[in-house]
Amino acid sequence: MPRTRSRTRQAVSKVPEIITVYFWIVKALSTAMGESTSDYLVHKVHPVPAVLLGFVGYLAVGRRDVMRRRLTAEPAAEHV
């Protein structure tokens, strides 16, 4: 039965646990930095230009990702 559990767990999450931990650490840090930057800009610059600056940055990164000729994401590895 342990083999069945392993396959079931693998079907639910195709990302190894160690990567999952690092993912959440990086996600928490990047979210915190984004929020801190946003708060700083809104308090140091008038809120409207600060929000517009963030939106322009968001559009620029989105355009860059869409315009790439090649997909850089790696497909999930098959574990047998």
C-alpha cells in the first residue's frame, strides 16, 4: 500500500516537497517586498502616480513574458 499512497501523493503534487518549501519562502519574501515597496511609494509619492507606476511596471513585465519566443518553464518530470 505505501506505493499507492506515493502515487496518490504524486498525482496531487508533482513538485517535490523540498521545492515546495523553498517556493513558499520565496513567495513570502517577494510578497512582503512588493507590499513594502507599494506602501513606501504611496507614502512618499502621491498615491495616483505611485499606483500608475506599479501598473506600468506590471504591464511591462507582462508584455515581456508574452513577447518571448520561447517558453522557459520546464514541464513536470515524470516519476515512475
